[in-house]
Amino acid sequence: MLKKKGLLVGAAIAALSLVATTFTATSASAADCAAYAKWKGTGTVKIFAGIRDPEASVMEKVFAEFTKCTGIKIAYEGTDQFETLLPVRVKGGNAPDLAIIPQPGLVTTMVETGKAVPVSAATLANINAYYNPAWRAFTTVNGRVYGAPFGASSKSLVWYSPAQFKKLGVSIPTTWAEMDAIAAKFKAAGANPWCAGIESGAATGWPATDWIEQMVLREVGPKKYNQWWQGKLKFSSPEILGAMNKVAAWLGTKDQVGDLKSVATRKFQDAGVPGLKNGTCGMLQQASFYSSMFPAGTTFGPGQDADAFYLPPTNTKFGKPIMGAGEFPVSFSKRKEVGFVQDYLSSPVYGTMRAEMGGWTSANSGIPLSSYKDPVLKVVAQSLQAKQGAIVFDASDLMPTAVNGAFWKEITKYYAEGKSMKDVAAAIDANW
């Protein structure tokens, strides 16, 4: 289960640095220390997370500015065993001051230990002022909020080649019908409308689970989407099976993606890059981190080598829903300086400087979009900052491990073996 989450949290934050940005002391957010006045103090705050180099080094440069202006030191520790080590440390009485947790389910688990501390009033004020209400709900346990949003990424994107769009005489679609019309033009030109590949080692199948999650969210809305991953709405239900069949028509036919067995064996990393470059396929539905799969030197944005647009809704009743991921600094200490750091991390002060340094996006609406120098990151940030509309977490990553694993395995059989969506749904349901 963590393979998919690791891709989102690690690669999305690290690899999205599409336009190099250089940190300098003359940055607008670091010109003086006035913005840090309310956080002055002493002591050291220990932060533990799964964020590692190169992104960890960038983050620590931002922390250094906080220390210079406040006097509070931040000691950061990153590991690739975060999800395993954090519960051990917390239960063993060796909890960090703050843990940056990427899974809402793990936040709940930590709250259940009795060691986690609800966010401070100042941090809660940031959450209410700068974030879509959905972000508050992700870490609300028994009516109390435990985690403030930190970095965030969007999975609701479609990658395309601006050169290919120009050749076909089409522009970025804003509705599903417009996107379908573009797909028809690619087909008429002799290309597969959609690029697709779901091979990912032990996690093979996860890209196809994302496609189904996108469709469920768009078709039945966030309430039923959440009931689905909670097990209250089964895969075989009319709502979910209906969405699965729509995915079969969208990204599950030969005239849309080419040979289905090839989709099952094609590495997801290779699914879009060659096709988008040479025109053998038209569009790729993938997360914001997919930019890291393109060769070094690829330029991004309108008129460049590659670009991305928001995956349009299918049901306007639910606005422009987003399926994404993010992280939440959760406190295990009531010390004043720990509260200061948590407040700072959820504020536009941290977010603006971090955005200026590249390779990172946030749902914090207090961060000026001009801080994002990369055009793709700006598109992602703009969608994440929306105060209205549904924002949900990846459903399969929130499902029990057995169900998630079956989801990967069974949806792969749709492509590799021609198994029907009805039989796929029934097989997954057997694992609840």
C-alpha cells in the first residue's frame, strides 16, 4: 500500500522542480523577520517525516530562515521507514515533537495512542482561513483537529503534448465532452487517444485504480466516494460498478488505448513519455508527480514540450472535484515552541518561501500563485487552493490493505486476462 503513497508524497514533492529556482536572502518572503515576530522563542523542535533528500535539504533551508528570525531551532530527521518507525517511537515513549504524516488513517492511529496533541488555536485559525474545509476534515478525530495541512499534490491531471494539440487544432478542454472530441481527433489521425500503462512491480495495477477513483468521485460525489473506501458501499454496488464500466469505455478499449494486454505490461513510467513525444498516443491521466518521468531538459507549460490540464468533471453537480494527497504535521508535545512551529508550517510565511524554491505545491490559498514559477505547479496549486469543490484522498490507499491489494490485482486482470468489471468488482469485495 505504501508504494503508491510513497510515489505521491516522495516524488510529487521532490521531482516537480521543473524550473530551477535559486534561494537567496533577498527573496520577498525573507527580506526581513517581521513576519516571524509572533513565533520568537528558544529551544529545539524535533520533526520526523518520510521526506528525504533532495527535498529534505530544500525544506531545511526554509527552516533555517525560521531559526534565524525566531531563535527556535528545528532538528529534522527523515527516513524511508517512517510509517513503521513512527508508531514504534510513539508507543515507546520516544515520540518526535512533530511528525509530518501523509496518511489520514495513520493520523487517526496516532490519536488513538493518546499521545497526539490537537492543533493550537493559531494553527486552527490558519486551517480555517487558508484551506478548503476538506483539509480540516482529513485529520478531525472525535471532533478535534490534529493535523494542519502541509504540502499537497493533485492526481486529477491529464498530460499532453502542446505540439500535438496544435497540430490537431485543439485547445485545452474544460468539459468531458470537449475532451472526448479531442480523443476522437487523435483516433482519426491514427493515434491512440489515450496513453496507458499500469505495470509497477509489486504494485502493478495502481494507475488503473486511480482511473476508477477519479470516475467514482466525478460520477457519485465525495459523500459516496468516502462511503466506498470505508466499505459502506461495495464495488459491486450500482454506483461503483457503474463508474467502473465508464472507465472501461474511457481507458479500457482497444480503440482508446490500443492492445489491452500491453497496457498491463507497460511500465507506468513509460506510458506517456514516448507517446506524447512522438504522437503515437494523445493524452495521459496521471498525477502531478509524472513530470519526473520525462527526460532531463524537458520543458513544461503551454507551447513547451509537455503540459497538463485538470481532468474535467462528468457531473457538474459536484463542481470540480480533486483527488489528491498531502501531509499533516501532527504534534506530540504541548511545549509553546512546538505549537509555534506547527503554526508556522501551516502559514503562508512558510508556504510562500517553500513555493519560491520550486518542486512543491500546497493547498494554502494564502500563498500567491506568482510564487510558483513552474507553469504546471501553478495549475496544480490553483486547483488545490479552491475553497469550494470536493477534495478527497486516494481511496484505495485508505482501504484495508487486503482490499487495496486485491484492487490492484483484479483490475490488472481486466487488462491482462479480459476479466469483466463485474467479476473484478465481486473478487475485490470478497476481501472486505
